[in-house]
Amino acid sequence: MPSWDAPPSFEDYVRDRHRELLRFAYLLSGDQHLAADLVQDALERTGMAWRRIQKHDDPGGYVRRVIVNRYLNRVRSLRRERLTDATPDVAHVDAEPPDGELWQAIVALPKQQRAVLVLRYYDDFSEQQVAAALGCSVGTVKSNASRALAKLRAALGTRDLDGSDV
């Protein structure tokens, strides 16, 4: 198999944005290892088409779109995995997030709603940008955000989403 030499601009992009992309994928998936896989897969796909993608205004948006699509379509890729009966010697336990109750409520959200919240409130995208990133209408973004926030409020009870008591 021939090797591929990344263009310097792609190497610079990865060096500058890798940590940000990992954070984005982690917030989207809730799993550190899955986030790393999503970013790796997105960068592999993006790197092969970098010269074409770089000509557009926002290659970062393209990379995030690949991450979101791979996350939302993860079920298809899981069917190709081969399961094994051998378990690892030592189990890995992730550290608890600082606000476990809020995190559990976020993890319980449907994937599409979680994707909308991450793009809208973590990446500070406008509703139009979220709709473009997810390939849906602005109305779908609004309804998913509204439903997700309602579920979070219900799950947290009297506690406000900013952490203070109501």
C-alpha cells in the first residue's frame, strides 16, 4: 500500500485543532475512546481530500460534520466489529465528570438531541449553522434543542441548568 504524505497545511490544521476536535467528539459521544476513534476517522477521511476541502471557506466545519455523521451512524459501523470472548487483563475506569448528575442526564438524551446541544451551546453555533452541520432544517434544530432542554430540566428537578437551586 503506498504511503500518503500529508500536505503541510493539513498537518498544521491537525496540530492546531486536534485537542478541540477531541473535546467536541467527547461531548458528543460521552466516551473518551469513542471520541478518539471519531476524530481519527474524521481526520483520515478529511486528510485524503484535504486539497479539495481546503478550498472551501470552513474546513473545520467539514471535519465536525464528518464527526457528527460518524457518531450518528455509529450503529452501522458496529455491525462490522468482531466480538471476542477474551477480556482485557485490567479494566479501565474513566474518571467521574465533575457534575455526575448533569452528565448522566446529558448521556441519557437521544443522539440527535445531544448533537444539537453540543453544537449549539458548546461550539456556540447559530441555529442555521447547526442545521447545516446536521443536514436538517432550522425547525428541527429548534425542536430538538427545546426537547433536550426540557428533558434536562425534568431530570435535574428543581436544580437550574447553571447549577444553582431554583
